[in-house]
Amino acid sequence: KVVGIFAAVIVAQILIKGILDTINLLPVVPGLLELLGVVVVGQWSWKNLTTSDKRDALVARIQTLRKEYLG
């Protein structure tokens, strides 16, 4: 079972690498994906980091998740 899962992960990684290499060959797509990443990070930052109350709530959520998963 473990060997089968390991083989499936290797095949999936090869396929993903092929897809990403193909995307990088297109001249416009990598720049658009980079812009999309910047926009998403900006929106997340605006939503979660603009006020001290939002920052405190974010820290509380992270601490709750840490406590839940790490004990």
C-alpha cells in the first residue's frame, strides 16, 4: 500500500511539473499568475491586518489552531 501511494505521488509530481513547465512557456501567463498572487495577498492583508482588532483576532485564530492541532 505504501509503495503504491509513493508511486502515485511521484506520478502526480511529474504531471504537475509538466503542466507548470507548459504554462511557463506561454509568454503572458506567468506574469498574470504573479499579479494574481499579489492581488490575493493584498486582499488578505487588507482583510486581516488593517486594524489592531483584526490583527488580534488573527493571532487568536492562529493560537486556537495551534492548540487544536499540537495539543
